Amino acid sequence: MTRRLLIASLMILTVLTAPAPARAATDRNVDFVGRWDATDPAAVVPQWAGAYLRVGFTGTTVALNQRGTIDLWYSIDGGPYTLVSGVSGTVDLTPTPLPAGRHTLLVSYRIVAGSYTGDAVFRGLTLGAKERTFRLPRPRRSTEWIGDSITAGYTATNVSLSAFPWLVSENLGVTHTQIALSGSCLRELTAAESIRGIRCFGLENRYTKLGFQDGAADWDFRRYQPDVVVINIGTNDVGHGVAAADVLTAYEHLLRIVREKNPHAVILALRIFKGWWAAETRQAVLNRQAAGDHDVSYVDTTGWWDPATMTNDGTHPNDHGHRVLAGYLQPFVAAALDRCRDA
């Protein structure tokens, strides 16, 4: 073999075996929606239930770069959500290559809470050779949903992605996030204060935090300013023995905090679907309105809940239940978004 031919052969081999380009978590084309901890910009961590990422990419293949084992959902080009469980390292999302061209990717991680201890750490993307990412346009309007396991989608097929907040927001074509945690209360309770003898994380205090964990940093509300905030909280307070007067005080406090942090949002406070604390929730809204907040409303959900068909355990909506609730609630959210447009 001549020297010139040898050099040419080595150049071809180098091209064929070149590693696919990795895009770091710091890639500015990745749109992190909701509350994400970017303290380490090379390892970005989602917080709460409704965080997700969006990005466009060219080519035929895409993979996630994960630190440790995690469960996650992904959708390519707006297709159905696919669950992959117990994955780590380089996670191939295109075992069957896509048609060449421009594509979209959405990824949502299983929330790390309770008994689940996965490693929800995004470290970037790996694309095919010579391919690139691009920024997707973000919808102009946005929603935020505050609640417990019902808002988080506990027991639903795809958890938060099957829950009514996600369904309503996707139907309306808006950006969205769920500040929700299974087992959470409205009030912050120590074990000694609960009749169950266990503590309960209270969203009246933890709403302002990056995550629900003790010692979590304050959330920078400039990073996400929703047009509509929907609150559905209080179910767990019943089981912990919270008094009605304390629910009223705590709910009014939560409404004040939500308004302080989201000065231009329309706030919808839902009667929780089982009907508990209806009078207290409504009164908290009336008190805020009397104090001059005219962009907070009470949504009476009477008649929305049918435990015989909408739940498998009496409390948590099944997939059908979430779809029914989304159908009832969507007109209220749409009207609230219209109020924002008119403002």
C-alpha cells in the first residue's frame, strides 16, 4: 500500500469511528420548564412533579446522558409518551432511527420522593455526527398547578403527564408546571402536631422553594411567571387532623404568598374534589378579594367527582378520572387566560 493510500484509508477510518457529538446540559437550546436546580450547570436536576425539558434537534438519532439510574418519559415529534425504567448512562431514545430532518423532544423525569430514590440528573444529549440542537419556540402563555398527589398524578399511567393539569395545559397549548407532591398538606405539620404521628410537608411554606426538601433554596420566581395559577390542596390535612380554623388561616396565607410571587397571575382556588374544606377555601378567597385582590376566584367543583368510575382507590383519579376533571376545568382555565390577554 502506498503512503498516500494509507493516509487516505486512515482518514476514512477516523470519520467512520468518530464519536457522536455530546451536547452538554448547558446547551442553551434546551428549554427547562418548571423548577430545575442548575447549581451544577453540567448536571441539571428537576424538582417537583411537573418539570420537563424541550429541545429541537436535527438528524436521525438522539440519546440522553444520565448520571445514575432513573425512570423517565419522553416524546419525540409530539408522539405518545414512552416510559423507560431503570436506565442510566447514555440512554438511546431512537433505537429505530428517525427520518432525516428536524425533530422535537420532550423529557420528564420521575419525581424523586417518598420511597423512590432514582437519580434524576440530566447531563446533556448525544446526537449523530454533524447534527445540532435548536431552540423551540415557547408558548406565550403559561400555567402553574399547586397541589398534592392528585395534582401530581399519583396512580395515573404516566403520573404527572397523565394528570389533569398536564392535560388541560397541553390542550390549551400553554407552558405548564405542577408544584405538587404526594402526601403534602396545606399546613406544615410536625409529627407531634399530626394525629397520625407523622410530619406533613406544607405547601403554604414550601411553595416558595426550589424543591420540597428540607433546606431547599429559595426559588427565583423571575424564571417562571405563570399567567394562571390553579390550587387544589387540603385533602391530606383531613387525615392529619387539621382544624377548620387553621385550614382557613393557612389557605389565606398561601393565597397571599402566591399573589406576592406572581403579581400578574389569575389565581383559581378549587374546592377539593371530595368537597372537604369547601367553606374554608371559599372564605379564604373572599377574604383576599375583600383585601383588594380581584384576580383570585373560587371554583366550585360540586358534581365533578364520581368515585365509582373516576378512581380505583376512592381518592386518586385514574386516567379516566383525570380526563373527566380536565374536561370540567379547562373552560375555567381558558377564561382565566383570556382575562390575562385582556389585561
